[in-house]
Amino acid sequence: MLSKRRRFQSLRFRLTALHTGIVGVVLASVGTVVLVATEQDQRARLDEHLEDRTEIYAAERVAVVKAGNVHASERCESPAPTFVPRFPGYFLQLRSADGTVLQRSESLGDLTLPFTDAASLSRDSFSPTFETIPSEAMGPGAPPRGSIRVLTVFNDALEADPFYVQIGVLMDSMEHSIGSLRRVVVIAVLVALLLVGFVSWLLVGRSLASVARVARAIDEFRPHDLMARFDAPATNDEIGEMVVRINLMLDRLSQSFLSQERFIVDAAHELKTPLAVLLGEAQVLMQQGRTPEEHARFVANVQDEVRQLAQTVDSLLTLARADAGLPPTAVTAVSINDIVMEAIERCNPTATRREVRLAATLAVPSATGYVPMVLGDAGLLLVLVGNLVRNAIRYSQPLKAVHVSVGVFDESCTVSVRDYGPGIPPAFLDRVFDQFFRVPNAESSVKGIGLGLTIVRGVARVHGGSVEVVNEVEGGCCFTVRLPLAPASTTSAV
């Protein structure tokens, strides 16, 4: 069971909260738009009603005056006379051009519709003026904590006696309906959020059930069971793809672990052999009565075994660095021609002892004097070429030649090492680069620990290159290493 704190930090809770929050923002935005639009619509309708009733009352007033029932010059003394309006619920008021109240409806009683500066401007603009005024502005006895919508219109149809018509209505009813609508919208949004949150919690939990099963399976995974794999769900979705990728990762890990185990076993075997020879020689030397010749032979054997042991250790270290994919430590622009010539010079004594001739075909400099350069570690590249040349020397027949050639292409260069030995059986062409692998039934005179070609492949990879081998029709085989050329800017800087 998850603790309360971890439950709130779980992916299920966060996805549910995110989904609910997004839906909440959308619902709140829609509700706000609906409320604003409704309120604006109701205000617009109210203003239309006020304007219609003002026009009707003004027209009636003009008609009565023109009919002679009211003299145009008549002025009503305070208090202003009242009348019963045709529209119940509205406040009607008539003011003279100077703002004096002439008439007002019975609904006003002792109250008066305010006459503000904005209302007086309707005389100059000849346009109606709408105002929302606190009801307290109507005088003592007005409804508390309310507001009134007032329309003021200036009428000059009676040129000798123009007047203002004011009509107002309390907004309690409209504000009450808008308030009710607000409450309905808020309650609807909250209920919708609760439903969305509940449904989201269920759906997210169902969607993440596969992830939970995979997590439990990973928790039960043990290093000794490297061949165990997870069952992918039947659904072709992201969860299934994740399980497939996890299984592929386990395949790579198992191959890596098995490779490391084989490497350790083979390395222990290779190190054990020279150590056993040294121990045997030491035990023989401890016996009494050994001649100086026997001591000299022992020292020579010890030197050979120690040299072989040192070579094995160096090869293991180089191979471990290459397998780890570590980048070269001393990266410089190196002439591939120089690397080939130095490797041949170092391998020449071995070739001389085996009566093998070394021949080199170097890349010809361009018209501008450019020599193919490789960006990398000169020491590792020298090991790469040297291992290929020594391998070719081991399997070459006496009086035969080993050809080393350099080729240049658009963005890469090649180093090919061709020998005239017995070649490699086709069944083993793909395995010659494996660790400690040696072709079965190889000549007994050929010595080696089976790491040289593995190191060649590893060094080529860390330099962004590759290596391949093919058997030649005339006999023997050819190893070709392809390396990327250094950028022109780098070589020019060098």
C-alpha cells in the first residue's frame, strides 16, 4: 500500500489532477462566458425596454401638449404632480430643460430619480444616457443595497418648452436571476469536476494497471535469471511497446553479461597457462645439482613467459577500454601513411625471421600536398595496424609477401592488409573477431592468444570505423579497416 504522501505523488494522482484541472479550466471558462453573455443580454434587453417606454411616454407628452390639454408654458410647483404610468414596475419622471422636476409617477412616491452631469449631457449629444445608480441616490426611503437603471432622454419636439424624460427600474430582479444563474453554474461545474475526477481516476488506474504489472515483474527480476522476459500485453499501445523495448534491453544486457563471463573465463585460462609454466620452471630450478646451462635455459623460458603474460595483460586492458566504448584519450590528427610505415617497421623483424616480405602502397598526396589524416589516438591506431600485419605474418608462407595498402575516398580512408596464407574457412569468417577465438586446425606453429583481431575491431569502433575480412580467389585473405577522415579544418590547424 502506498503511503498518503506517495499516493499524492503517484502518476495516477497527477494524471487525474491534471485532467481534472484542464477540464475545470475549460468548464470555468465556458461558465464565465455564459454568465457574461447572459448578463450582457439581459442588460441589453432591459435598456431596449427602457428606451421603448421612454419614447412612448415622450410621444404621449408631446401629443397632450399639442392638443391643448397642457399649456406649454405651464410650470408645476413643488411638489411635482404625480401620474399613474402605463408600465407598472417602472419609475417615470419629467424634468424641464433646466432640470426642474415637472412630473413623476406614483411609483416614485417622495423619491426622485437622480439627475447627474452625465444625464444632462444628453441635451448636447441628442442621444439617450444609460446609468446604473445606487438606489440610495433616490433619497430617504429608497430600497437599501440595491441599484437602479436610469435612462435619460432630452426631447425638443416642443420647441418652446423642451424637456427631459427619465425612466428607471430597480435591478433587483435581474440581479437575483443572474445570481441564481451564477450559483447554478458554480454547482454544475463542481459536480462536473467531481464526476470527471472520479471517471479519470478509474480510467487512469485501468490504463496504468499494465505499468503496475510490469513494475511488479521488474521487482521480481533476479540477476541469475537473465533469460526471463516479460509478457507483452495484447493491446498494441505504448505499454506494449515499452514492454517490448524492456525485453530488447534485457536481451542486450544478457548478451553483455554472458560476454563478460566468457571473457573472464577465457582471460583466466590465458593467464593461467604462463603462470603454470613459470611455477613448473621454478619448481625444477629448486632441485639440486642444476648446471649453468639449465639455469640459463630457465631464465630464457621465464623471459618468454613473462613477455607473453605482459602482452596478454596489455591486450586485455586495450580490449576492455575498446569494449567500454571509451573515447581515445590523446586525440590528434594523425597521418595514416605514417601509422602504416611505423607499424611495418615494428613488425619487420618478425617478418624477417619468418622469411616474409612486407610491401606497402601508401596514399599519394594530392596536388595541394594534402595527406590523408585520421582524427584519433596514434597509439591505438598503431596497435590496430600492427595487429593486422602481425596476424598476416603468422599465417603467411615463407617467401610470400604481405601487402599493406592505403586507399582514400570522399570522407573515409581504408587500410587493407593482404596475405597469401591458407585463408579462413567460410564458416568462421564471422567469428575471427571474437574474443580468444582461433580457427580450428590452424598450424601449430602459429602462436597467439586470440585477442589481436578483437582489439582491431574495438579500436576501429571507438574511432567511428569498421573492419571486415574476405577470402581472396588467389589464396589468402584480406582485412580492410575503414576510418573516417579528419575534417579539413582540423588538419589545416595541425
